[in-house]
Amino acid sequence: MFKKKSNREKFFKTIVHILLIIGAFVMLFPFFWMVSTSFKTQSEINDNPTALFPNEYNFNNYRQAWKAGSSAGFGRYFFNTIFVATITTMGQLILSSLAAFAFAFLDFPHKERIFLLLLGTMMIPQQALLVPDYIILHKLGWLDTYLALIVPWVCSAFSIFLMRQFFRGIPKELFEASRIDGSSTLGFYFRILIPLSLPVMLTAGMFSFLGSWNSFIWPLIVTSADELRVIQVGLANFAQAEGTQWGLLMAASTFCTVPLIVGYFFVQKKFIQGIATSGMKD
């Protein structure tokens, strides 16, 4: 009986692994096709049927795409995107973690109601806020500046929620013990809480960086100078300009995507840990 059960479990596990492998192949194939096409000449792309692999690897597509972005070029787009994403991520980690710390460990009037109100803001579609946010930035004179790209995103309700849930898994007795030992509130935050919360900080930071890297609508609306364009807006302008030059388009899409994939491989362990855990257990 146990042998039959064991064989049945092995069979189902094998089926599950086969389905996962097929699913992974289906998910990765578009990315593979993009990279493969980026190395093909226009004549190879126009062949019917199109070959899966290029006859020879043509790096000219990458050189031409990098230089043909616009007057600013993709180098400028990358600088703007990395600068905006880095500052935005740092701001979210600092401000969101401080707010989450207050919701998790401090007592103040109407704390739960304020937190529920904060969560309610996550239900508002971003498109509904575009016009009032634009008007505010216009009144402040921040349009076509880095401030318009950074300041509205230096704090996130989702990051506060994510960190607060993680912080609540850390025993509150640890906070009380640190206060008894003479540590200040911020001393506990910097010396104890943050070192224990590196997985969730990295997870929130990665979500913030990805969101900023992939942002398109907001940068398109608040900037008009080509020198302030970010990578997604630059890529869209490039696609519109190049039309059916698929080799150039795939090359530009590849070097806009690869940095995120490489970065994920370096932080995937901590990223998964931050999603899967909820702090220290009693």
C-alpha cells in the first residue's frame, strides 16, 4: 500500500515538473526570440519562415540602436533612469520604513484607522490622480525637472504595508527591552530593526526600482525635454522613429531589459526570503 502511494506521488511530482518546464519554456520563449532577432540582419528577419537562430551574430544592430536613440541617445536615457530609480528607491526605503516602524511599534491615537486610510489609497487608480498631480507640479514649477520624476514616488503605501507586516513579526518585547537598556526609539530602529529587516528592505527596494525603471505614463506627461527622458519613454520614441527596423528595435529592447534580469539574479535569494518570511517568530 505504501509502495503504491509512493509510486503515485512520484508520478504526480513528475507530471508537475514536466508542466513547470513547459510553462517556463513558454514564458521564456518571447525573451529568447527578442534576443535572437536582435542579432539578425533585416533580410534574415524578412525570410519566410524566419530562422530560430541567426546565421551570424550581427552586433551592428546594438551599435546603431545605441547611437540612434535621439539627440540625447540611450546613454542619457540610462543615466536618467538609473538616477531617478536610485533616488526614488532610497527615499522609499527611508520614509516607508519609518512609517512602517511607527505603525508596528509605536502607539498613537487612531493608529489603525490611519493605517486603513493609507491602505485605501492603494485602491485609487493611478490614472485618476494624473490630472491633479500634474496641476500641483505645475503650480510648484517642477514640470520638466528631476523633482517631478522623483518626489511624488519617494513614499509608497504598498512599501509601508509590506514592511509593517514584516515588522509585526518581530517581537515587541525586543523593542521594550532595548528601551529598558537605554536605547532611544531611533536607536532601536537603526541598530536592531533595520539589520533584522534586510530581506524585506531589499524586496521593497526591488519593487520600487522596477516600478521606476518601467515607468512610462508619468515621465511622458511631466517631461518634454529629451535630456530628461527615461528609458521607457526613449524606447517608445525610438520604436516610433524606426518603424519596421525589427533588428534595431529588438536590440534596443534587449539592452533595456537585460540589466533588470542580471540584477535580479544577484538579489533573488534575499528577494524570495523577504516575500516568504514575516520576521522573527516567538
